[in-house]
Amino acid sequence: MAFELPKLPYAYDALEPHIDARTMEIHHTKHHNGYTTKLNGAIAGSDLEGKSIEDILGNLDMSNGAVRNNGGGFYNHCLFWEVMSPDGGGTPSGDLAAAIDAEFGSFDAFKEQFSAAAGTRFGSGWAWLCVHKGGKLEVCSTPNQDNPLMPDTGCSGQPILGLDVWEHAYYLNYQNRRPDYVAAFFDVINWDKVAELFAANK
Ligand code: MN3
């Protein structure tokens, strides 16, 4: 079974004014679609065909550029769409809120650390919130389409929140103002989904 581009769980214009419809449409139908198609091409006929994306990335030969870039791109965007919602924003509650307070001191301190990870990533990449078995949280960032599931990226654990800081994710609306885009992301974070991923992977 080849990997398929997932449908967005909301309309392209649903995240406006925080993320504009044109950016969402191009990002989904061009960028994510491209990673998906190229991933399928890269694994076709190899022993990776038929494996789950988590299995492929977790055991990745990092010298395999085609699978690293396109497998990462496929997985990262699947998570990205899921952790945003037109009903998002605000702050988490319950066990996730308690884990954030325990690790970072407060939600505001977490937000500052995550925003710094996103803001200081040079060039293209992602900022992540990950959970380790036992419930410990970690904020980190990776270049390009790398992610914490891959070996030796300097990030580890299961990603439960990911922010795309490639220029294609924000340039039409924010031009070079990445910090404004990162701030806007916090207005659309689907904390219910992040809490669900936290509970399933802690
Ligand atoms: Mn992207």
C-alpha cells in the first residue's frame, strides 16, 4: 500500500487570519503532495515498501537522502495538519498542562522555549514538543525534514506538536516575519489533539 496524502481535517481557509488559505492550499496540494509522491517512488521495490512510516523513520539509514527528506516531509506534515484547528488556541488542560508545568515551570515558559526553538532554527526546519515514555517532555528543533523519530537528530521521543518553519509555510502572509507566524501558530494549536497524543505516548 502506497502512502496517501491525507485530507485536511478543515477547509483551507479555516485557519484565517492566522494562516491564510492560499498558503494552506499550496502547502498541502504541492509541498505535502510532492513529499508523498516522492516517498512512494523512493521506497518502491525496496525492503521499505509496506512498512509503517514510523518504522521506516525510526530505523532510517540517514545517508538515504530520498527517504530521509520525503519520508520526513510526509510524516511531519501529517502531524502538522492534525495539531491545528480553527477552534484551537488557548492553553492545554489536565495531564498535559501538569506535565508542561513540571518540565518548563509554566505554560508561558514552555511557549517561550518552543518559540525560541522555532525562531532560531537557521534556514528550513521544524520545532517540536516530544514526549518520552514516563511522560517527560522535550522541546527541540531539527533542520530540513528531519524529525525526532529519526536516529541521532539531537531530538528524541514521540513528537506530539510540530511547527513547520520553512518559508513556504508562512512567506505569502508573513514574508520574513517568522516570529509573527510562530505567535499566530499559538492561536490555532489544537491542544485537545496534542493531549490525545501525549496520553497515547507517555
Ligand atoms: Mn512544509
